[in-house]
Amino acid sequence: MKQSDNLGIFTKIIAQNASAAEMSAVPEEQATAGDGTASISTGFPPETFLPRGAGGVPPRGQDMNGFLNRLSRAIQVLQAGYIGPFNATFAAAIKGYPAGAVVSGLVPGTFWVSTADNNITTPGASGALWKSLFDGYITQTWADGQYQPLLNFTPVQQGGANGIGTNKTCLGWASSGSGRLHYAIDGLDQGDLANISDLPTFVVMGSSNPNTSWVSGSISFVAKRAGFLKLDINAGNDSGSRMDGTRTQVNVGGVTAVQGGGNTGATGLFIGSYIYTFNAGATVIMNMTIAFLNSSANNQMYASGLVCYV
């Protein structure tokens, strides 16, 4: 069969224009036995098959029109694509719907599939032997929670420009808890990407303490990440006296010293440079005291710290 074949579409119902005298509403059962009227249960009764001389009754044209009218109405509604709702009376009469039967739901566009033979349960009721025709299908609500709406542009593109290879690049939030974007090339871990806040921090401290033999100051910060610190100190006085090595101190907390020192034996001037490492979250405190053997009206110290995160 092809779609182009004549499918016998009923655009009109058989005997739809017949008068009441020309068509009968064929009953389920024959009302009067032997009168020749047809019924659904017996069709045309036995007496319509006998000769008149033997007591037979000819079949009635009204009954034929009634049969054909009822059949063509049932066929036309199916040809129109109609799927009827569950009918409890019909279900009881046929001893239940078969497995795989489809009925329409109360809400247009909903359908139920019977999951058992001899099914007289009502679709949608608790324990009913029916399931939605669309059971297991993706719903709009589910899809809205799973998929990103169409952007109408390409936010990220792999390759396609001069100087860019075809390597597979993976980018995502670091699982280490570093709070940074993490990336890999062709499956090889490349570490975290830096933020602007990760750039080196430079702090300068100035201090003066006239008419004394010493000068002091401090620098402190909380490390955002693990890194290292380079501390530079310049101090001097105008008395021309030598450094007091006992009182000259550079104390730093929250770090581990790598290397450093200063010219504690010099006259009138101290220059020192130190390198430390620290862990993420460490509170780093740098306390500096530079002392000379004699007091001076002009004691000054400048300290700078360059913080680099790795």
C-alpha cells in the first residue's frame, strides 16, 4: 500500500441524508422475535433467510442503512485521527482493554497506554494499569534545568586562528580549593591561572626617629597564596657612628627564611636584603629595628617588601 492509494475516505456518512422512515437505529438485541428486524447481536435474524412461503420475512432496507450508517460513522472518526477517552462501560462490555491500547486523557494532548490485557482500571488512578504515552520522554521543565539557552554566538572556540594549534584545552574551576581557574592541555595538567590580585604586591615603609640612636618600623600582610617575599632595608644617621649589631634586628613571623643579611658593622649606614617563603593564608609580620652606637638628630629608615605569589 502507498500513501497515494485510494484509502476509501468517508467524507460523508452512509445514509446521512436518509429520513427516519428509511433508516433504523439498529438495537443491541431484537425487540420482537421473528419480526425480521435486525440487531447488533444477531445481525439479520434467521427468518430473513427463509422464503416467504416458509414463513420468512424479507430483510428491511432500514436495517441495512442503519448498519452501514453506524459502521461508516465509526470508520470516519478513526480516519479523522481521533483517539477516544477511556470508557468504563465499554471496558466492562469487552472485558477490559488489551495491553498496548491507547486512550486519550482528560487534558487535550495527553494519552495513556494500557500495560496489561483485560484492563478495566481507570487511567491516572492509583495502581491503574496504564502509563503515559510519553513516559520516559524529556519534558520541557527537565530540559530547562539541564541545558543552556541558545546564545546565538560562539563563546569559546577550539582553534581556528593563526598561531593556535589543535590541542585539546580543558578549563574549569580547580578541585584543589585554590579558588582559581585550572587548565590542562591534551590531558596534561598545567596548573592554575593567575588573577590580577595574584600579581606581586609592593609595599614601602618609611620611619624616622630623631635625637636617638635607633629607628624602627614594621610591615604586615595576609598571604592570599603561597609565595615568597624579598625584603630590602636602608637606614642611616648623620652621627657617623658605627652600627650597634646587638640592637639591630630584623624579625619576621609567618615565614621561613631562605637567605639574607646586612652590613651590621658599617658606619652611619645600614643596607640589608632578605628572602623568605610563606604559605597561603599566613599572617606575615616584619618588625625591624636598626641601631647605632651614638644618637643622631637625623635617624631614618626605609624598607620595601616585594611579595610574589607562585
